[in-house]
Amino acid sequence: MEVSVIRNAKELERVEPFRVEYLLWGTKKIPDTYGYLGFVPGEGFYLKMVCEEADPLRTYTNALDPVYRDSALEAFFEFEAAKERMVPPIYLNFEVNANGALLAAYGTRRTYRTYFAKEEMDSFDCKAQIDADKWSMSLRIPIGILEKIYGPLELKVGSEFTCNFYKISEAKEMEHYASCFPILSEIPSFHMPEFFGTAKIVDSQKR
């Protein structure tokens, strides 16, 4: 996966979209789901995900609510730690419903994760938008927050990291799971960084 350098968030939808289309754990069908990820040097990442789903289930309204029980879009990231003691590696999860409620945390495994402080949550600038036949979420991931977790990252053209993107609902009447990169496990869980795909920051002007 290539992540293009952009100048600002307004250029995000000019980049090549990624698709969430690997159906998992008995899922037969999901609404068309795709997204855009761009990198602003010295600032951080911008992400937008879109789901062509009308009237999505949206029960939860507060930060850190269990939005995966609604219709949710999710993005997980893992960067190379500068801190040698960080074994196993830490990964981040961002989970959003159509109300714009954000569940975000980091840690080395599915349980005992560390939640972000309120000012950090605010810095993600998470938003959702509902249209007649689709909904979307957008957020930013500041380099400062990443380096607070990982130490110096020196992110630039040529840098690599791993990630995966998901569509989920645990609601029994519409339960479904899908990912951008395949998860080769019979255990239903998105918290499997061993199945994240590799992303590389590229200069789209020089391609």
C-alpha cells in the first residue's frame, strides 16, 4: 500500500483509495467500503473512510463508547518503535461510528489497552458525516502523539509502517466483519497486528 504525501487535508481525496473487501468469519456481504490515507510531513496522517450504507446503526455518542457494536469503520496502525524495550510492539486502534463517537487506544494486545487523554482525543479531530446513501468518518493522527508512544520516528518519503482497515458491526441483526488486508485466522479479532499490511510513504509528484 502506498501512502501519498499531501500538503493538507483538502488534498486527501486526490490520493489512490484503498478498499475494505476481504470478508471474514462467515460474512457474506458488506456495503461498499473504501478510504483515503495521506501524510503531511512534519504534521501527521489524515484519514477518511467511506461506507455506502444508508441509515447506519448509530447508538453510541460518547468518546470511548463500544462503537463496534454499531456500524463502525476502524483503522489500526503499528510503527517501528525507537524504544528497544517496546517488545512486543505497540499498535493503535481508531474505531468510529456514524455519530462520530471515537474509540481510540494503544497497547501490545487486545486487552489492557491504554486510552488517550481528552486533549489527545480532541487532537484527532474526529468527525462523521451522514448522507442519503452513505456515511463517512475522518480524523488526523498527529506525529506528536505517535512519537509520545514510540519515540522519534523520522517519518518521511520511503518510511514504512503497517496497518489495516475494517468494517464491522457486532449487532446480531446485521453482524459482519471485513478488512483491507486479509486476516488468516479462525479467531474473530481485528487485534492481530501480525496480519497488518505494509504501507510506504511516497511522493506522488515523483511517481
